[in-house]
Amino acid sequence: MAGKVFVGISGWRYAPWRKVFYPPGLPQAKELDYASRALPSIEINGSFYALQTPKSYDRWFSDTPDDYVFSIKAPRYVTHILRLKEVEKPIANFLASGVLRLNQKLGPILWQFPPSFKFDPEQFRRFLTRLPHDTDAALELARGHESRMKNVHLEIDKKRPLRHAVEIRHPSFIDPAFVEMLNDNSAALVIADTAGKWPYREDVTADFIYIRLHGAEELYASGYTDDALDRWAHRIRCWSGGRQPEDAKLIDEGHRPTNKHRDVYCYFDNDIKVKAPFDARKLLNRLGLEKGLARLPQPLDGVE
């Protein structure tokens, strides 16, 4: 038995998707409802640009099926602006903003770092050890939010595991010490396909895999060929089944993860030309995971 596999999209509210992925006449307020029945998971990326509200998280929870899964992109204020300096309160603010309202639908939290952010071992170790790995610990941190935040959610339905994934874009992270650090703190290295623009590595450092597909040839725009999707389906089967692909590109060739089943989260971020939702469905088809999903409004190969 393999781990669970979640294939979806990064964000869902894009004007070019209307009348292409979303049926003509579908109200904007119903787009998440539609997307969540066509795809089993979504990566929330509005949280990267600004703190969302408990009301929004509550609405997203209500608009999706009971078994739906959201991954959450952590605020760029922590990773891009403060660049991990004095981030205790900003992290608490993020956790208090309504994230915990997602209950059983809360998947991994994604921490993406900019291309100019270099690996500082001590700084990064402090950051990783600060991250909570269950909702009890997250709630305790959230209670330390800044007093200026009046609209917060400080409840959990029960103690649940909480996962973290790290996406890096500076070559200084190609360091075995970084892999060891992620492994010690049960954080996943994001396997990010960026059309060759930023480092690509596949080290397994946690009990789950996190993949972001930004475009095979053109960042955020190009789609994935049948051969490319076949390749990703094979790799996902390997990781979910507890194996490493034979040609895995690694930072630390000496690090070999234990052979255990892993959940896999895979998100398509090639959204500019409306490729993401259709590529996600093609990959789900290859993995035999389309059962129960809503039909798409047009043939998958009809997207230019």
C-alpha cells in the first residue's frame, strides 16, 4: 500500500481560466466549489501576499468537500522581506490568522525563499526548530500574535500533525548540511521544476514529498507533454511507494531515506496559459486517481 497522492493547482482565482477551465456563466464566488470537485487539492497562495482572515478560511472550508486538502503558502513577509530576521511575531500572526480553522483539511505549509536568499546554517536552523509540527504547538505559537491583530482564530478541533516544506532558489543551498538540517527537523525539500531557472533537487527529507511544477520549458507558462507527465507519474509512484527514482538528482548522494510509504503533494503552477488545471487532470489520469472528480468543460488537449 502506497502513501496518499494529492495532485492539484496553485491558486484558483485567475481571470484567464474563466470560460476555459471554469464553465461560462459560473459566478466567481463558485469557482473554488467547482475547482475542488475537479481536483483533490489546492495550494492557497493568497496567504503569501497578505494575511488572510478567519472568515476567508471558514468560507474555503465550507466550500470544499470534507476530504479536501489545502496546502498553505506562508507569508513572503517572513521569507522575502524580513528574510528570517525577528520573525517570531510574524509567524505567530500567520498561525493566528485563521489557518487552524481548516481542521482536517490543513495540509503542508510551504515556505518559499527568494533567489537572492543564501543559505546561512545557523539562521536556518533557528527557523526550522521554531516551526510547530502539530496543531497544539501551532496554537500555542499563535497565541503570541501581535496585539494589533484583532481578527484571529485561536481554536483547534483536535491535535493533528502539521507538515512543512521548504522551497529554495539560491545555489548555496546545494549543501549536504542543508539536507541534514531538513531531515533532522522533518521538513520536506520542495522538488521544484522551474524550467531550469533555479536549482532542482530531489532529496527526501521528511515523511512526505512536496512537488511544484512551474513549467517544463517556460516558467509559469508552458505545459507538460505526455512524456513529461509519464515521467512525473513514475516518480510519484516511486516516492509514494517508499522508493527513490533511480536517476534522482540529489544534493547529498550519501543520504538515503528509509523505505517507507510517503504522501505526495504535487501542484501545478503553470497558470499563465491555463495549463495548470488540465495538466493536473492528465497526471491524475495517469495515476488512476480521477474517480469521483467532476468532468472538465472541454477536452484536455483543447488548451492552447
